[in-house]
Amino acid sequence: MTSNPATSTVWRLEVSSRCVGSGICLATAPRHFHLVDGYSQPRTREVGADDDALAAAELCPMNAIAITALDSGDEVA
Amino acid sequence: MTTLDEPVALYGPDFKRDPYAVYARLREQGPVHRVQFPSGVLGWLITGYDAAVETLSDGRLGKDHRLGNDDWRALAAIMPEPQHSRLQVHLLHQDPPRHTGMRKPVTEALSPRRVRQHRDRIQQIAEDLLDELPETGAVELVSSFAARFSFAVLSEMIGLPVHLQRRFRREWCKVVQPVGPRSPHRAAYVALLHELQDYIADVVDDKREHTSPDLLGELVAANTRGELNEAELSSMVFQLLVAGQEPVTNMICMAVISLLRHPQQLARLRSGEADLATAVEELFRYDGSFELTTWRFFREPTEVHGVTIPAGDSVIVALSAANRDPARFADPDTLDLTRSPNPHLGFGHGIHFCPGATLGRTEVQVAVETLIRRLPNLALPAEPDELAWVQAVLTRGVERLALTYGPESPADGCPVAAHRSASPT
């Protein structure tokens, strides 16, 4: 086992084309996501490890949010 | 300002036949309106796309019924106690942070990956139901197909055992259309509620005895681990059973009605010019089965677009009005099956966005494709005004949908449908 990616300090956020603009991520992690023309985008691609961002990815009904640990490249969510 | 106007009545046969004219008029006046529901409750309706998204993302609005004020509680068509506390503490009436944790197992069990794994099986359920129909003739779509399809798919997705599936009565779904305390139908409503409550207790007992790796099994396991209390467990089973099928049943019928009223669009779908998934999104936008959201409440008096809404008054978003907003959608009253992008609000928006959206989409895609392929010359004999529109406040749907089909009875005024058959995907 490698180190737990969830504890990695810098994450990269990505919203895929599967996004349907449900708005769950905006409501869950408004600091990290916003709507552009009805669909979600990360406000900044790289963020510090954050429970709200993780919850947004886990709650996305389309699994459209990918979080990777920047140092290891491991998938966080 | 709108507060001084007579409240707009959001009910009645004329309104339910075509609410869009009323919504267009309201949208032009502004985004916030005083409205009245059949229970007598006065609430606030939000129309317009941007205002709808803003409201559904507004963290100051809560969904916990305890936020409702006394005026609302005195008249609101909500469940009586003790059922309310046992069946209504599900996701739709929870706020963060509790909501966040409760939602995760549902999101996971109904994820796009899981739904994809079930797609062939969902297709088979649709084919099997249509195998039971004669080659040509007439069909009542709700009871012959739509309701049976949505229940069978839901049952398999959540792991409802066959012996319990057989006992489920569709009329229990009507408990989400509660009648107010002053209605003469209140006693019958309460009796229905008792039956459903007993049934849910049996589902929970069964799943406790026979552990299973499905959503119902997972919810019972979460209760055993102390992560969900008894009321939350029974409420979530309630929500799955009720919200998991009636909106799908209604949406399948609404999709078929929209297609049969627009034969040129139906022809585009049959020919492959319009992609099935894109077309179904437009059917959700054009005339979706979730007309209005459930109640939300401000904790403090709050000004919204120049109107002060008192604390604890009900705030409701008209999804159907947002989906026809010309400020967001070009030619919003035109059904265009190739419309893209199509960020409609048919599944809501924000943290209460329908957790079953992918499943619902897939079900409607499968149902539409299978129906138009298997039932040639499908036609709607009734005039739109004669349809038996569901009178429930939040819902667009029909109680019955009589259709004819078959090569011997070509559709009136629908020549494009003749002898075309889309190939299965």
C-alpha cells in the first residue's frame, strides 16, 4: 500500500463532460465549484485537501468529479 | 408588487391540463409569486431559470419540516403523526450535514456505473412486458406498461424480494399526494398510510433476516451499525419505494404524449437523426413529470428579488416554468429533440438533485425506444383536453393513457410513423 491519497495535501479537481449541472457540488463545496453555462467547473484546478470537495465528488450523481492527489497521481475520489 | 395581488391558484383541471400559459404569465411579471395550494396553504412560487437555480442553491433555505411556521402547519397537506416522524425524515426533508451522510449510500447504489451494469436487464424487463401485448390493438399504457416497468426496475435495483414485490400495491404511492387535515378524504388517506407503514416494516424485517449486497440491505446494515436510526431507515425505504417509481411512470407517459403530439419530432427520433439520450433530455425539459419542487423554508424573514418572504412560509420552485424560460432556452415552447446543450431542471438542482436521475433517464430512454420500436403506428386517440391529468400538485402525469397501435390502424395525421422501425441499440 502506498500512502493514503486522501491525506495528500494538494489535490487536482476535474469535472468531466458527464456533468449534467445538478448543482450538488456547488451546494456542497461552493468554494471549489461554480456553474458555467449551466454546468459545473472547478474554480481552481489545484486545491488543498478538503472534506467538502471530497463530499462533492462522492455525492455527484454522475460521478463526474475526479480528484487526484497531485504528488502521487493517486485517485482520491 | 406581487404580494398585493390575489394569490395564484396552482390547481384545478384547467391549470393541470396546461400550466405553461400560467407560468409564462407569471415569469413575465417576475420571479417571486404568492400562490395558493388546494390545502389552502399560501406559499411563494419561484419561476424563471436563474431564480430557480439560485433558490435551489440557497443554503439559507432548509427542507426540515420543523422550519415551517404555524400558519403553514395548520393547513399543510402533510402526513399526520406518528407517521410523519417515521416516514418523512428521508433525504428530501433533511439538511446538511445529516443529509450528506445519508445520501452517500443512495448515490453509490444508483451511480451511473451501477445503472450501466443493469441496462441489459432493464431492456429485458421492457421487452418482456411488451411481449404480453397482442400484435395490434389498444393499450392502456400506465397499467400495462409504465407502472409495471418502473416498479420492476426499481425492485431489482434496490433489492426488493419477489415475495414482497407481489404484495406491493400501487395506490400506496398516492401517500405522497397527501390531503390536508380539512379534507373529507383524510381518513382514507391515513388508512393507506398505515398499510404502507406495515409493508415497510416487513421489508426491513426481511432484509434484517436475509442480508444482501443491495441498497435495501445496505440501508438496514447502516441501521445495525448505528449510522441510521429507525425512523431514518423506514423513511428512506419509503422514499425509495415512492419517489423511485411514480415519477418514472409519469415521465414515460409524458414522453409518449409529447412525441405523439409532435409527429415530425418522433420521425427524427425513429430515423436516428435525433439521438435517443439527447431526445429524452428534451422530453424531460419540454414536459417533465416533476412540475414543482417540495417545500423549502427560510429560517429568517428574507428578501428575494424585492419580495420579503416571512420565516417558515413555504417556498416552492416551478421546475416546469424554469424549463420553459426564454431567457435560458431558445424557443422554449418548441420540442426540439436535438436540443443541446440542455441544462434543464427536470431532476431539480443543488443538494437535493434527484439521486436516481441516471436510473430515471435510463428507464425513460429504454421505455421510449422499446415502445416506438415494438408498437408500430402508436397513436393517441384522445384529444389532449380529454387526457386524465393527474391532479397532484407537484406532478405532471396522466392517470390513464389509452393508445392504439399496429399496422392495421395507422395513426391519424401521423403518416411518418408508418412502417418505420428503429433498430435496437
